[in-house]
Amino acid sequence: MSGGAGEGSPVGSVGEEALRLLRALSTPPARDDADAAADDHACPNGWCPVCGVVAFVRDNPEAVQQVTDSAASVVRALRDLYDAAVNPKDHLS
């Protein structure tokens, strides 16, 4: 990794480490001639994160539905919390 932390680099603050991670993720990997010939995304082995997520969603629709239901519950709870904070008299029993 160019410009990133190597094995001997000291660990920095959370912000510094987050910046290092973002730099590492945004730096494209070195490509050899074989990679340059395959410009279209074709991942027959499913090792890349995009293919992994697509395969998981395709194979586990019930898990995706559970995540969607949980997210909706969190949004409802946040909305109720906001309503209670804005109008506390309406929520007293």
C-alpha cells in the first residue's frame, strides 16, 4: 500500500486510522496485463464484496425481509421518541 500504514507503523488515533482505511480502500489495486483485459466486472468465484452481497440477497430473501422489518421498527421507535420529546404532554399516562 502506498502512503498507508505498514506492519511496523504505530497505531494512530481513531480518526487517523479511519483516514488510513479510507485511503487504502480508495486506492485501486495494481493491475497486471491479465486484469487490464477484463474491464467488465465478472466475478465467477464470488470473492468480491459486491458479488458476495448479491449472492447473499439472492439466496436469503427472508434475512433481507428481517433486516427491512427491523429497520422499520427502529424508524418507528425514533419517530415515537421524537414525538414524545416534542409533545411530552400528549404521551403522559
